[in-house]
Amino acid sequence: MSAIDKIKEPIAAELAEFERYFGEVMTTRIPLLNLVMKYLLKRKGKQMRPILVFLTAKLFGKANLSTYTAAALIEILHTATLIHDDVVDNSNQRRGFFSINAIWKSKVSVLLGDYLYAKGLLLAVNNKEYEILNLVADAVREMSEGELQQIRNSRKLSISKDQYFEVIRKKTATLIACCCSSGAKSVGMPDDIIKKMHNFGQLLGIAFQIKDDLLDYQPNKLTGKPSGNDLKERKLTLPLILALEQAETAEKRHILRLLNHSGKNAHELSEISDFVIQNQGLSFAAQQMNEFAATALKELDHFDNSEIRETLHEFVEFTILRNK
């Protein structure tokens, strides 16, 4: 049994019901939309965000309609942001399959993303889940701010460690934090508990993003070389930022010139990757990731030991040990 399958075990019944509920929510009367929706549903990822919603809810009570609405709302809006991201990045692949952008092109992709945003809003309003809608809408606002900050930073090629953490807090961690706070909110927990779960999710989300940054330096199975996608997009992620902190001024300028080169070839990408490894960027970033994960686990110590709390522990471990 895989690590993620083990994590799903305590909420297997809730996830099965969620799949049915989510399928109904995503059904439309428009043939083209239904076709695209079916394609999306067949190629869904690990469903990490709904898993977090249900685990958090079950840590304190029993999943109810509010929980299912929160999980569906977050998954819908997350899907919409991914579709729009693929248009912005002109990406033809998503999770190893053709992206919506690759098959139906940008016009359909943008309109589909807009449709999903509206669908999510209506789902929350129709179920009178205004407080959960407020949590999720605030998260989407922060995600947009984070993306814009990252674009600005990549153009300037100048970013401090503090700026990096501010970007990933907004861009990635805020939605994971929203999963945890929404799960607690859905079962009627008071504000102090919701805040603790938000903090847990935010720390987990930061560790999750640092792991993604590290995976960009993982050798590709086909070529044996790092994918370097972040480097191709001129993104200064934590391993590179920490490596640059160790470098002399001349070497730092040389690496930034390579990063700024719009037509980076395999040799240049390899040189930047080697620089990061030699200057301990990967090991320093992994250390920071482990520190955030450890702090996230401490947030769970506020609550009684249970099967669900242990599963959340396993979720944190899975986040930092995964290989994709």
C-alpha cells in the first residue's frame, strides 16, 4: 500500500461520498463543458486538498454537508487556478497528461477557469456557506498576489529569502492552510482552534513548496538530468537563493547572467544546477523544509492523540518524503 493510500484509509468512506458529490457538482447541461469536466475528473491528482479538509474535520467531529461543500469549493477553485496557470505558462502537460490548454486551446481554457470560479461561488452561496466562502475567497486573493509577486521577482532576478517565503506563503501555503481551517470551521470549531489549524496548514504548505523546489533538481528518469523547469522560467527558488548566499560576488553575477539568458541550453542549466549542489543549496533548503515540517507537527500537539492526528502526522511525512 502506498503512503497516500494509507493516509486515505481513515476517511475512505468520506472520500468515496465526496467523489459522488463532486461528480454531481461538476455535471452541466452543456455538452462541451461536460466533455471537458469528464476529462478533468478522470485525471484528478492525489486530491491532497480534499483529504486535508476531511482529516481536519474528522479530527474534531464528523464530516457533514458543510465539510463536503468546503472540500468541493476548494477543489473547484484549485482546478480553475491550475487551468489558468497552464494558459499563462503555455503548458501542454498537467500531471503527465495533456493539459486543457493543449487540447481545447487558450480561449476554452480561460472560459472554463472562469466558469469554475462561478460554479464554486454558487455552490457556497446556494448552501449558505458564507463563512467558508470568505475563507476560500481570501485564499484565492492571496494566491493571485503571490503569483504576481513571483512574476515581478523573476523579471528583476533579485529576491531575498524573506521575499521568497512571502511568495510561497501566498502562492501555495495559503490554500493548504484554507483546507485545514475550513475543515475545522465546517464542524463548528471555535476561532482559536480554526487559527491553530490554519497555522498547521500554512507551515505544511511552506514545507510542501520547498519540496517542490527540491524536486526540480531531481534527475529526470529519461535524461538522468534535473528538469530545471523553475530555472527555465527564471524562478529564484530556495535552493538557488541559499546557494547564491554562499557565493562570491563574481560567481553570483555569472550565475544570474546564465539564469537571465532567455535561451538557456542544457549546458547552462547543468552549470546552474551544479552550482546549487556544490554550494549546498539543496541540503540547506532540505534543512529548512524539515524545520517547517517539524513546527507543523508541533501544532498538532495541542490536540488529543487519535488515529486522525497520527494520520495528519503521516501526511506531513508524506509531504517531505514524496518523490513527485
